[in-house]
Amino acid sequence: MKTLRAELHVHTVLSPCAELEMLPPLIVQTALDQGIHWIAITDHNATANIAAVQKAALGTPLTIIPGMELQTREEVHNLCLFDTLEQAELFQNWVNQHLPDLENQPDYFGEQLVVDEAGDFIRREPRLLITSADLSIEQACQKVHQLDGVFIPAHVNRKAFGLLANLGLIPEDLNADALEISRHLKPSQALQQFPQLKSFPLIQSGDVHRLEEFIGVNQFNVEAPTIAELRKALQHQDGRSHRILSLTT
């Protein structure tokens, strides 16, 4: 069994709200410098930079799993995590069919850059990524599970794009694998303020848009950094486990 610190909500320069320092080699080095060995790349409604970060991590102890931060029609952000690029690309193709055909305005929203493993420019993504797909949160969860992924509503305690603020509740039929709380709230505080969270495993993430936001407080005891092991750890099954470390640990 391995003990791994994880950061499962990391953006790159493909997300227009991310800093230009969020380049593959810098992401990899910063994670390793902080003792983090498992991260998910979760750009807004997009997966185009995942392969570049994976290539940048080759030969290091850092595992990169593919993901996306999907914005559903309720204006709720959700982490959609997978094992393989193929799964993520299938999900991307499905999401593309439900995104509005709007052009990005870099001067207003920010640049959306696709880069290679060295961080060198390849192209700009012309389609606006910070927008809602015409998909419900239940539809998104179901599709992620069909592709054998993990579905985690993001920063549920936040007023902006958070599940609790936008819906006022957690839908009874939402089969989420866990819920994410933001870095600004201790787990004990979250449970006290939002008792409905007690029905779900919780993770805490830095929602990394700049290098200083890596926190890596999710500690998993797993056999390997895979989606199947992540599920077991969240449920504390078969000797796997998960806990949220103190931000000062």
C-alpha cells in the first residue's frame, strides 16, 4: 500500500482564469517540490493540455490523471476524473456537443493556450471555455460513470459556481463519488455549516490557478494512483483510506 498526497483540481494555461505560470514543467516541479505525487489536470470544459503535463511528468514519481472541471447548466462546477486520455477525450467530444458556440475574448476573459510538454505555445483555443454546457448535473454524473470515471462537485461551499449556493441542496438522486470543499474552510467547519455534507466523502483542493495554490492535503492510502483505487479510498474499502491533512501539516 502506498501513501500519496494528492491535488485533484489543477488548471493549466488552457483555463482563461489561470496564471501564465501554469505550464506543464512548472506544474510538475511545484507538485514534486511539495511532496505531492498524484494530481489531476482539470481545465474548464477542456482536456487539451493533459497530455502535455503527462509528458512533462515522465520519469518522475508524479502521476497525472486526466480530468475536466465541467460547468453544468446550473452554473455548478464539477470535477470529472478518469484513468486514460481516451476516456477523457470521449467525454470531451460529448461535452463539445453541449457547449454554446461562443468565441473567447482574451482581453476580457483571458487567454486559452494549448502548449506542449515544455510549455511552448501550440495554439489558442478559440471557443469560450468559461461557460455552461447544456447539461444537467445529473446527466454529467451519469456520463462520467458510464465512462468509468469519478464525479465530484467542486468547491460546494463557495457562492460562485458552488452546488449548495446555486441549488440550495444536494439533489437526492445525485450519485456523486465525493464532494470537494475549498481551501478556505476546515472540514469540521464545513460539516458544521452544511450538515448535508455528512452523507458524502469530502476532499479538499487548492483549485490551483497559480503555483502557490498547491496544497496537497488529500492523503490516500492506495495500491496505485488509479480511479478504482480512488473510489475504494474514498469509501475506506479493502484497506484503502483517505484523510484531509491540516493545511499546516
